[in-house]
Amino acid sequence: MNVKNIDDLWTELLNNIQSLVGKRPSDLNSVLFLIGVHELGRGPKRFSKEAKQDLMHIGVCSILSQSGYYSFEGYDKDGWPHWILDKPIPHHDLQTQEVFLKEHIISYFNNLKV
């Protein structure tokens, strides 16, 4: 995907999320947080700052598992999902990293069965 295409798809995704949840995500981290909440499977609730960071990490692991970077390990005693790093994540400059994550997020939502 080229950057223009990614930007158009990203805008469309944000619009779709806004239609579903009633609020437009403000940035990439907000979308990763929403993915983490979805993967946790407990529905919307208030989370501590630490839990929000954990949820964003779950979001990253989940989206990158599509490309074999992570694999799902299982749930801990509190019901939180855990992932294992299977291969190193490529190091990119900030813009390339953002496009890399957006591509995976768009693919995640395209494959999501809602």
C-alpha cells in the first residue's frame, strides 16, 4: 500500500470507528487501546493509566500477530491475554513505523468478524 492509500484507508477506518462507538479516535494509540479492549473482551470500562498502557501493548501484539511477529500464549489468572515475540520487529523511522502499524490495524479491522 502506498502512503496516500494508507491515509485514505485510515480516515475511512476512523470514520467507521466513530460510527460504531460515537467518538472518533484521536490518534494511533487510541485505536491500539480500542483493539486491546476488544481483545481483553470485557467491554468498555474505566482503566488505570497502567492498564491503558497494557491494553495498547495487547493491541500491538494482536495486530502484529497477523504477520507472525507475535503468537498468542494464553490468558493469565486475571483473564488478560499474553503474547510471545516470535521474530524481531523491524526498526523504522517514525513515519515508516506509523505506516507499518496503520497497515496492520487496517488489516485487523478488515479481518474482524463483528
